[in-house]
Amino acid sequence: MKHARIATLVLSFAALMVSGCLNDATKPGEIPSSFTYNDKPLDPGCFAGPMMMTGTSGIPIESCTGKTAGVPYMRGDGFYGMELNGNSSEAPAYVYYKYLGEASGNTVLQVDYADGSGARYSDLRIVSFKRGKLYALSKPAGGDRCNGSVTDAAVINDQLAYSQKITPFDLIELSGGNGAGFRPYDDIEDCTDCCIGTVVHKPNAAATVKLERTPGAGNPQDLKNGCFFDVYNEISERLGQNLDAGAVQEFGRNFDRECSQFK
């Protein structure tokens, strides 16, 4: 089910922590020699679209090096990549990756990718580059804009911390407030442009939420989403925009109590 994208992230995050230590010996913007081919950082085109489907048998690095139009460069924020030229669409097309560190001998990256269709993905990727092949091992977190895209990912003190954008429906699921069984899209806003805030994952800590929507700013007219924002406004006005784990759970209890009648 779609709503599992946020719920399963805690499990993926925990599995990554158990699998091995991370290190941040390489600073953001630096790519180690072990992640190069022909004395250059691995071609960003190797991380575009279906070439990085998890579970593949490995991509020969020469098959994706120099095959994508565009000139790679290092941005000031530590992402290495390029705009994808020759795209007739008005939507942006690009691929960038940022080296974050190593976990159990595998490489942790943040990959930002858009193919010109309008979607704009930001994912955490666990990959391995061995004997001339690039392997896509797992995607602990990520998505298209408000549907789980990753922000502020970093390796800190040998562990991974990151935030993800969330929708109103994600907040209900995260808070444990969906006892009535509301559905994404049909009942509660869950679109790629429906950001309500970010969920923050830190090592050895329960997830917290940073709300982004200004309290009281134009509630939807339908009863289900209207009730959601009534609860949102009350919580954010009383507790502020930064919700600790207890406040997130309180939101869930209040939503379940006040809004289940509209299911």
C-alpha cells in the first residue's frame, strides 16, 4: 500500500544501522578514489532512472559512462551531476548524486533525479561498485517531492540522519491516527504538491515532525480534509511547528477522536 512508504522507513533505517558502521571521513563534496572510473567520479548518468533499479545483477560501468548528454560538474552543495540536455519537455531533467559515506563496505548516496516528466525524485541509495560493476542494493528512503523525498541527509558520528517531506495523509499514518481507515488521495490529501512538513529521522531517537503550513491558512471545504486541518491548526497553535514524538502521537489521538466520524 502507498502509505507504507513512510511507515517502512523506520525499519529500513534501523536495518541500515544494524548492518554496519557508517563513516564520514570524506567531507561533503569530496568523492573518494574508490568511487571513480578512469580517474573521474562515477558518471551521474549511471544513477538515472531504470539503470538503478534495486536488485539488478550489476551494471557494467562502461555501459553508462559518457552515454548521457550533459557535462557533469560539482555543485556548491556537494552534489555531482548534470542537467540532461536534449529534453523537449518544459519540466526539468537532471541527475545529481552526493556521496555521504560508507556502510558495511557499501556506499551511501543521496540521488536527485528528474526525467522531464514532471516528477522530481530525491532518494537515499545504498550501492556497491566492485570489479567494474555498479550494484543498486537498496533504497532506504525517498520519493517524488511531497511523497517522501529526502532532504538534509548526512552521515553524523558514524550514523545516518535525514529528513523526508510528508503529506497530510503521511502525518496521520505516522502519528497512528488512522484507526478509521482513511484512504490516501480519495479521503485525505496525499499528492506530490501537498507538503505539510518534514519527518526527521535521527539515530537512536523517535521520529519528530517539522510542520510547514501556517496555522489557519484556508482549510479545504470537504469535511475530511477540513477536520484534518482543524486538528492541525489546534496542535500547531498550541505546541508550535516542531513536534516531538509525544506531540506527534497526540496529533494522532486528536485526529482519530475528532475526524473518524467523517469516514
